[in-house]
Amino acid sequence: MPLSNPADDPFTKLVQNLGELEVVIGERARPAIAGVRDGLRDALACRERGDMPGSLAAIRLAMERLAALGGTLDPEEGAMMRFIAERFTAALGAGHKGDAKTSADLMRSKAGDTSDDDKDW
């Protein structure tokens, strides 16, 4: 089900906030962040087509890329980000929207989003 306002979509916000992460980390992060951004856009496109398994797979891959980037900067940060990505994918796949939203909010926070939105999925 599409959101009434696409700007409220948590993945759209994450894609937008990746630029802030790129600024913080620097040029070396550009290829990894581009891959994460592309993966999240693929996930959104799959979701729009009604392909939830494809969307989940694209999200998982994008989050693995983000965790790998975190791991190059700080192994503990990378491990934590992998855990968050796994938790998010499992929650979304099981239909646990609250747990998925909590994980997505944490991912957005790690990507530089400082807003405290409480949007319904």
C-alpha cells in the first residue's frame, strides 16, 4: 500500500540522509553509499510493484553494504549495523511492523537523520 506522502517513507528518508553520511565519512565512502542508495531505490521499486520478497532482498543487500562500510570504519559499528539490518529484515518479513520501524529508525539515525518522526507504516 503506497504512502499518502512519499516524503514520509522511511526508506526515502534514509536514501536522502545517506548524503550526510558521505559528507561525514568522506570521498572513500562514495561508492559504498551509492550502492546502498541504489539498493534502497530498488527496494522501493519492488515494493511499488508489489514484489515484497524482492523488496526485502534489496533492503537486506543495501543494509549489508551499509554494515560493511561501517565495518571498514569501526568493526564494532559494522557488527552492530549488521545486527540491526538482520533484525529489520526478520521483523519486516514476519509482519512485525513495530519492530521493523524501530530498526529502520535506528538505521536512519546511524545514517545521520536527527529527526524524531513518528510516522505510521
